[in-house]
Amino acid sequence: MNGWSNEIASEIFPMVLEGFWTVLKVTFVAGILAIGLGLVVAIAEQTAPAWVRRPLSGLMQFIRNTPLLVQALFVWYTTSLYINPEWSAFAVGSVVLGLHYASYTSESYRAGIEAIPPGQWEAATALSLPAYRTWGVVILPQMMRRSTAAVANWIIAMFKEVPVLFAIGVFEMIAQVDKYQGLHYAGALEGYTIAGLLFLAASYPVAVATRRLENRLAKSHY
Amino acid sequence: MLSPTTDTDPIIRFDRVNKSFGDLDVLKGLSFEIGAGERVTLIGPSGSGKTTILRLLMTLELVTPVKDPDDNGGVIWVEGKPYSHMEKGGKLHVASERYLRQRRQKVGMVFQQFNLFPNMKVLRNVTEAQVHTLKRSKEEAESKARELLDLVGLSDKVDNYPNQLSGGQQQRVAIARALAMDPDILLLDEVTSALDPELVADVLGVLRDVADTTNITMLIVTHEMGFARDVSNRVMMFDQGVIVEEDTPDKIFSDPQEVRTQDFLRAVLAE
Ligand SMILES: Nc1ncnc2c1ncn2[C@@H]1O[C@H](COP(=O)(O)OP(=O)(O)O)[C@@H](O)[C@H]1O
Ligand SMILES: [Mg+2]
């Protein structure tokens, strides 16, 4: 293998970019799942009856304690064998990734809920507020202020883990470089360098924005 | 009984009420009655169970159940109806959450730490439960809130957030918030203890106004003996969950009969 080639770089660039576009799409779908499901899980863990809460907490702990790669492969093979072989790697991969990170974001939400002083719940009770108001206008807004930065950090972490889904055939950047290599026996250095730079270019501004958001939340009225 | 109203049904009745936290029995068969419109001050050393009594009335704590409540009590009654319990098939059962939610609407509480909703402006703090608990229209709730905020001297703060107010101002908003629900019973748990000394007078002034201009039944826990003397009809001295002595404020403060009351008052006045 030789050193860096500008020619190969410019040839592989559009392919890597296409893979990166896939990464963004997966991040978007999985991100919505992680943000939404994590919240549902966190609320359920506080409000649901024990026969829902216990298994749910157990499942979340199981998901957090096993590798994403294993989960992705397991779900990919079991769904295609037993449920529907037509499901795309993109769909299955996004769902697995979203669920995996929901198990983390739910913890950030939980911490945000538990940090709210008990007096807030007691005031809501003393005013006989219906549960949906207590959650909707008292607890969740105060939780959001405390949890948003942590959840944003999980989404950034998730974005950087999308390439794991290469293992089940999601056509992201590694897959693109792999394909190029298969045809030309070259391009790994250029492809992975470009991939790394694209990740950096995308996550740096997001990290800065998160930091700024954190500062702004800290200065808000509550 | 000393209260002028005990010839009518009591608005609050504790009938041999028990409350334990784990192994700690805070209330052991406590009984007392409070008449409608009465102002009763609860005094006593820290840990004697005063807050627990108020929290039971606000349903923030639940009584420790007793077997056969029809015979053995362990029940709180409010406005002539079981409160900690409910009647089902002619017998008393521990109240369901739904029953409590409905019954506690007539009870309001002001907390030591104010507990305003920090994410809502002052006006919204006072309208939120009017609209969503009492189902008042937004207009009605706002006009009531402005009226009450005017009463507590904060008409110019309606658009501020709680953390832009002093402690005394926050506590006055909390009083307005509780009054907006038109409670029959108002519970006040050391509402000036968290305040800087120079802010106490304004809050007590507001409460004196409320006592003078309404017939709300008030249960007051306070170390402000002058205030207790002025607003209450009756003072109950607690120690270890038991009423040691109760009398009119004049008698209790000038001529306490029990040694424990004498010791307690001496300690408070020495502060
Ligand atoms: N949630 C709780 N868990 C355990 N012990 C409690 C709890 N609340 C109160 N206690 C205990 O009950 C006793 C009475 O407390 P409290 O009613 O707050 O007294 P007071 O208001 O007169 O100071 C104290 O010993 C206190 O430590
Ligand atoms: Mg207390």
C-alpha cells in the first residue's frame, strides 16, 4: 500500500459523503427514538405500577450492560429469520441504536426528575393539580432544564457510534470505503481520513452549541 | 372546650390518629377537634409532630391504618365526613387516591420553603390551579389572582419570576396562591422561618389581614409568639406527639400550667 493519493481522495470523497448522509439519516431517526422513548421510559419508571416498572427497569439495565454491536447483530438476525427478512438494515439498525440510547437518555431524564425538590410535588398536591398538569407544566419543564445538556451529549455519542451498524449492512461510511477498496485495492487511508474529518466537522459545532445551550439554561429563571 | 364554635360540628376532628415512620411512632392515638373558623396555633419543640399533623391534613402523609377503624378510630374527619378514610358499604376504609384528590381541594397549605413553581411567572403561579383544578375560566382566574396579589402588596410583580423576588415576596405569592383556591382550611407551617428577619413583618401582616377579613379555619405552626397571640383563639402545646396543654393564647403565654410548656416558652423567648 502506498501513501496518500489526492486522486483517490477525490474519487472516494463522494462515496464517503454518501455514507455520511446515511449516518445523518440514522442519527435523525435513532435520535428521535432515543429522545422520545427515553422520556416515556423515565416517566413510566416514576408512575407505572410495579409490574410494568420492574421489568422495564430490568430491560433498560440489560440494554445498557450489553454491547451495541451484539444487540444489532442479534436483532438483525432474529428479525430476518423469524419476523421479516425484508426489513432494511437501515430501519432495524436505527431502531436498535435508538433503543440502546433511550436506555441512557432515560437515566438522564430520571436524574433530572429526581433533582427537582420534593416541595414542587407537594405544592402540586396541595393545589390538587391533575397529574397531567403536574407532569406537563411543573415537573417536565424543570426536568428539561436539568436534563437537556446530558441528553444532547448522549445524542452526540450516538452519532459517533452509527458506524457500528456497518456490521449488519447499513451502508454508511465504512461500508463505502470497503466497497471502494474491494474494487480498487486502495483508498483506506483517504477514505477513513475523510470520514474522520466529516465526523469532526459535524460533531464539533454540535458540541459547541450544546455547551452554549448548557450556559443559557444555567442562566434561565429557574 | 374553649372554642366558641364547638357547639357546631367540628370542621376538623382527629380521632385516635396514628402516624409512624418505620419504627418511629410520631402520633399515638392523637385526638382533638377544631371548630369552623377557629385559628389554632400549634407550638412545641422540634420533632414533636406539628408538621406531621399539617401534612396529614394536606394528605402529603397518610395516617398509619388501624384495624377496624369503625371501632378503633385512627381516622381524620373533615367537615363531618371521613377524610383519611372513606365510607364503603357502611364501613370505613382507607381512602383511595381519587377520594383524597377530591377531598383535599378545600384544604390549602403554605410551606416554609414557599415552593412556588420557578418556571412560571407570579401571575401564572396563582392562576394555574384555579384553571386546572377548579376549572375557572382564564379571565376569572386572572382577575382573582390580581385581586389577591394586590391584597398581599405585589400587584407590580405579576410578570416576574419567583427567583426575581425576595423571600418575603415569594411567601406572599404563596399565600395568594393558596387563597385563590378558596380553602375552608388553611395550613401554615412555619411560614416565616426561612425569611430574613426584616421580611417577617410583611408576611405576618398579610396573614393578620387574612385572619381579620375571612372566616377560614387556620392551623398555624409558628415560633412568632406575638403573632400567635394576636390571631389565634387557641394554642395547643405539643410534645412527643401528645397535647401537653391547650388554652387561649392569653392563658398559655401568661400563665402556662405545665412545666414542659413553661420550659418551651422560656426557650423560645430567649432566642
Ligand atoms: N418522612 C419522614 N420519615 C421519617 N421520619 C420523619 C419523617 N417526617 C417526620 N419524621 C420524624 O417525625 C418526628 C416529628 O416530625 P415533625 O412532625 O416534622 O415535627 P415538628 O414539625 O414538630 O418539628 C420527628 O422525629 C421527625 O424526625
Ligand atoms: Mg415542623
